[in-house]
Amino acid sequence: MIDYQLFNTLEDRIRPVLFQKNYHYHLFCKSGTMSFIRTGKTHTMRSGDFLVWQTTRTLSDFNYSKDFDADLLLVSNPFLSKLNPEKDWAAIGYMFIRANPLIHLDLDEMKILATDIREFRHRTSVSKSVFREDLAEEMVKALVYDIWNIYSREIVRCEINDTKSEHILRFLMLAQEYTPEQRDVSWYAEKLGITPKYLTEISKDITNRPAGDWIDNFAAQGIQKLLSDQRLTLSDIIEQLHFSQHPAFTRYVKRVLHTTPSAIQLAAQQVECPRLFR
């Protein structure tokens, strides 16, 4: 299976439905329309719209106008997993996409994606390039990162009609912002106006993971960064994260990062030391 492919619906005479269930789709519509049904609801894609759908989500009943002109980036799941800047941040993106398969791009966003696609085609058209495959991979990475950046702005101002999905999206955004300082499910449940038990139930239902797992994962990322900061002492970090004592902090770090605080600090020092002699 090829990790990534880029097509144009008119130039390559390709219809997106041909690749369904094999790739994650990223579709940028430049003109014309495409309609489809998802979970019983009809959606219509128009010029300036961007569509993302995942291999696990099924769309049906496609209809295209004759002038439907769109760039289609197909990315395999293993390759996309390597590109996500943070897997837990990507989960927030997943929740947004689940509720909003279509977004409309502003002029600047359209220019960014059009430039990325044009550069990808130009660079990969040079067949004699020694580093053609490596360069193509980097161009796909840049394109995917720009897509995520656009979605990150959309997520902030999104509206979700499904109450459960709205709760989970807000929970994940809160956890990303307030961990590792806040590590208690009940704190987030109170912010959402629901019970800790209900938050855990809907988290399992929608993301297949309990709320506590998400909190630990976000906290682990934050703690890793703090322990890698040579300006902070262990006491500074323990105080900042409101742990009662050193042993409690050590136990938590061992549970979520499978190592000790001192081991993380030592590893960070070893990475930093060679830079002093460059």
C-alpha cells in the first residue's frame, strides 16, 4: 500500500469514492460540487470547502457536478500516525472532524493549501532527483501540518450539536490546557457541569478510552517538558504541580512515563551537554 497519493479529480479523472476505506481523505474543492451522505445527513461540498474523512468513517451516495475540480490527498493510517505532532492533540482533531466533516476555508487558508499542493507536484515531477522520495515525504508532512494548523483554528470556534461529542471535545481541550496541574477527573467534570462517572462513560463510548487515561497522557507530556527544562529544580516542579511530597510525584511519573524523574532529568542533561562544545 502506498503511503500517500495526490490526485486532481479533473486532470486525473479520479473520483474520491474509489479509495474509500483504504486511506484518510483530504479533499480541497476549487470549483463545482460534490454531495454525499454521512450518518443519514446530506452534505454538499462547494468551492473553498475542505473535507477530511477517516478510514473508519463511511460516506455514501456520492454525486458530483461535471465541473467538480478538487485536489485529493490520500494518506495511509500508518504514515499519518507518524505525522501527528501530538497523538493526543490529534484526538481533539478527530472529535472535531467526527462532528464537522466539512469546513470552509478563508482566502489565506486556501492560498496556503494551494501553494503546498503546487510545490508537491513540482518537486515530485523531477524524476531524476536523488532524494525524490525523501523530498516528497517532507512535502506531504508540510501539507498535513498546514491542514492541522487550519483545523486547530477551526476547533477553537467550532459548534457541535451532538451533546456527548461536545462534552468530550471540551474535556480534551481543557485537559490539554490545564494538565499536568489538574489531574483529577472530578475537576474536569465540574467544569463541564456533569458527574465524573458520566464523563468517564461518554469518554469510553466515544474515544474507547476512559477520561483518566486522557488526563494521564496529557499530564505525561507536560511533566516530560518540565523535567527536561534545566532551569527548573525537582522541588520547583513538585510545587508547581501541587504534589504533596517527592515520593507521590515519583510514583505518578513512574505510572505515566514508566521511568523516574531523575532519569528524565539526566537524559535531558546528556542531550544538552554536547551542544556546549559545538
